[in-house]
Amino acid sequence: MDDILIIRAASEDDVAAVVALHELSWNEVFRGDTAYPLDTADNIWREKISSEKTSILLGLFSGFICAFIAFENNGGLVEITDLYVDGGYRRNGIGSKLLVAALGTLNTSTVKEVQLWVDNTNAPAIKLYSRFGFTRLGQQKVKFRTGQGEPGVDSKDSKIILELYVKPILPDSMRLNTA
């Protein structure tokens, strides 16, 4: 890729593109299920984008939204809720750059830990998170309610094992100076 990746915060103008990329990526990862009911997905993402608690950063090539990361700040705990890269743009370091940008926004004097859940069969994502210092803490077998995007009870037989990964955040005053 010769283009330069632009990373910026999402706005309400980006809702349709975020919904489309989320739905496409969700279907790939979670084997064809839908993340949110299609008639409410726009409203769900509009609320997330406008929320003070949630931050969403977009990755763009030539104006095309090819990736995004969403994370929620719950005081001392930040949860990365979504990190998706369009299939045609994977393996170009975009996920890494979004992760660096997201972690760079955190206030290290108040945030103590970052956590995320990942499908245990998603080896590229697990490798990425491990490179960034995330360690596996546990796992949970879940079913997804069709169209809800949240763990729960489903009539489907397929079960997905999600693994919890955590990364402690050190205050700037405690980081080693490697310069």
C-alpha cells in the first residue's frame, strides 16, 4: 500500500461506513451472524460515536474507511470493544497503528488496565495483542443472540470461545526511560 494511513476520530457523518465495516467484519469472525439488528445498527453506532465514554478511531486510505477501533473508558478500566480491518487491507499494520493511537490517548494517571475479548480462533488478532503486551487471563464459552452483538442465549448450536486479554497500564512516572 502506497497510500498514507490517516487516523482520526469518528463523527456522526461516519455512521454508515462504520456500520457497514462492522457488519462485514463481524460476519467473517463470527461465522455469518449479524452484530446488531440491521434496523437499529445505525442508531447503536450513532450513540456510541456521540458517547463521552466511548472513543472510536478510524483508519482511512484515500478517504476510504478501512478500519476502526472502539474503546470504552470506565474509570480505571478501558475495554477495547471493537477492532476491525477490512479484509482487503489486512496484514499492512493498520490494526497495530490503530492500537498505538488508541493506547496513546489514555490518561495513564487514571487508567490502570486495558482489556479486550477475542475469539480464541482468531490467531492474527491474538498475535497482535500479545505483541502489545496483552496477556491471556481467561476464557468464556458464549453463544450470541442473533442480531444482538452481545453474548447470551441463542437457538443456534454454535458456541464461540472468547478469551479475555489484559494489559496493565503504568503511570508515566513509573515507565522505564529507554532513550
